[in-house]
Amino acid sequence: MMRSMILGQYVQGDSFIHRMDPRAKLTGLFLFLLVMFLANRPAALIPAAAFACFVFLMTRIPVRYLLKGLKFIAIMVIFLFLFRMLMTREGTVLLDLPWLPIYEEGVRDGAVFAGRLFLLMVMATVLTLTTTPIELTDALERLFKPLQRLGVPAHELALTMSIALRFIPTLFSEMEKIMKAQMARGASFSDGSIVKRIKALIPLLVPLIIQSFRRAEELAVAMEARGYAGSEGRTRFRQMVWRASDTRVLFTVVLTGICIFALRG
């Protein structure tokens, strides 16, 4: 399951989404995030889900690849849905269990919360699948550039964010290797209750943190050996060009927000 984590990976392609300006992709993701906060009922998520499906189909990436990569995220979303549903106790009782009743408002709030998170993760995954780390770094730097007047290191901040995003699948791969090594020594991660399984994952944190620091040190040495000195005197081989099609995509996001606002209860 961890091997199928695709958030942070890039798939080479020549689709319309691949050719979009990375600044437009990041701006569109930010606008989509704001739009999702307008949804306060399951029906309001329909326009957002339709837009997310349309964008993904435009990438020409196999649907099976996305579904395989979202397995881990889907489990997290289902868990958060159940938690939100069981913790909300308002409205009509749908199922009167002796130990924990289920309310109508709990089901609706849980569905809205889980739907928001899932759609945001899908759009974030589409961003990384269609944007190279270099393009993502350049786009973040351009968007953060006005903050340089306030003393914010735009280039360093953008580089840090893109590296962190890029290393998400690497960390999951390292965690899988550590799990296999401990299973070979007799450890079990699939037996017992859910609480016991979660406790069994705690010993993985120490070697995973150590391995993360080791990779960070290796990356720092490699960047220093190649003469990296921040944004000072840095030039770009590829220039970003904002097209009219990028503006139309952002306008579509705004229209999606208007539809969601119209469907609010």
C-alpha cells in the first residue's frame, strides 16, 4: 500500500494540464481550497467532484493509476469520516445503538469533511503528477516573490516546500523497508486490534527519523558540492509563460465556487 503512494511523484506527459503554467496550477489549487470551504452539505460537493474528475481526465493519466495511489489516502478519509460522524451528536437519531447513537448531522458533517479532504488530496496529487519539482520550485518562488520586500527568503522557502513534497513517496518507501526488516525479525503489524496495530507502528518512528536526517544530510552535501548558493545570481533555462488557457482554467474554478455557493443550505 505504501509503495502505491503517488503524492509527490511526477508522470511525464504532453496533456493540456502538463503544459499549463505551474503558477496557474498552484493558484488554481489555492482557489480550489478556498472553494471547498464553501461546501457545507454533500450536494454542494457535486460541482467540485465534477471539476476534479474533469481535470484528472484532461491529464490523460490512467484512472487505475490514480485509484491505486489513493488507497492509503482513502483509508485515512474513511477513518476521519467515522470519527467525525461519531463525535457529532446533533439532529435526528438515525441509528440508536446502546453504546453510541448515530445522528443525522453527524453523517452529513462527516461526509462533507471527508469529501473536502479527499477532493483536495486528489487535486494536490494531480498537481504533483503533472508538474516537475523544478517547475514547482520556480512557480512557488515567483508567487512568493512579493514577500521578499518583507524579508521572506522566497527561493529558499519554495525549494524547501518542493523538496518536502518530493520526498513524501521516498519516506513511505523507507518506512516499508523498515517494516519488512522488522517483520523478518518477528514483528507483526497485522495481528490484534486497531489500537495494537497502531502501537506496533511506533517503533518505526525512530529509524525512520534517523534515515530522514541521513538523507537530508546527503542532499545538503550534494547541493553544496554542486555550488548551490541560494537565489543569488541564479538564472533559469526554462521560462514560464502565462497563456489565455491558464486564465480560463482559473475562471472555471471560480465558476465551480459559484455553483457550490448556490447549493449551500
